[in-house]
Amino acid sequence: MKQFGMDLDELAEKAAKAAWLDTPTERLRALTVVFEECGERAAPYFDPRFAAKQLVRECVKEFQAERADIRKILKVKELAHV
């Protein structure tokens, strides 16, 4: 279980970093790599499909939360220039 937590933390961090990329295409490419790595890291677990689903789900949550934060930052910057 400790290894799963470490995998989850590392992959979620990569997903969060993907959220900061400039274009949707770059973000999609980076997330695709993260999702592939989720599958690779899930392989050794007892139920790889379940583990992969959990890893992907958490990466998506992290990516979405980071994008929401970015939008807030950009909105504040935009309002500051008005």
C-alpha cells in the first residue's frame, strides 16, 4: 500500500505540472504520458485494472484542481489590469 501511495503522489504531481503547459495540445500530450504511466505502474498490483482506474482518477482530479487554480490566477491578473 505504501508503494501505491508513492505512485499516486508522483503521478498526481506530473498531472499537476501538465496543467501549467501553455496549449491544450501540450497538456493533452503530457496527460497521455501520465495515463500510460498509470497503467504501467498499476501492472504489479493484485488488481491492475482497479489500481489503474484509481491512479487515473486521482490524476484527473489533480489536473482539474490545478487548472481551476490557474484560471483563478489569470482572472485576478486580468482584473488587476482593468
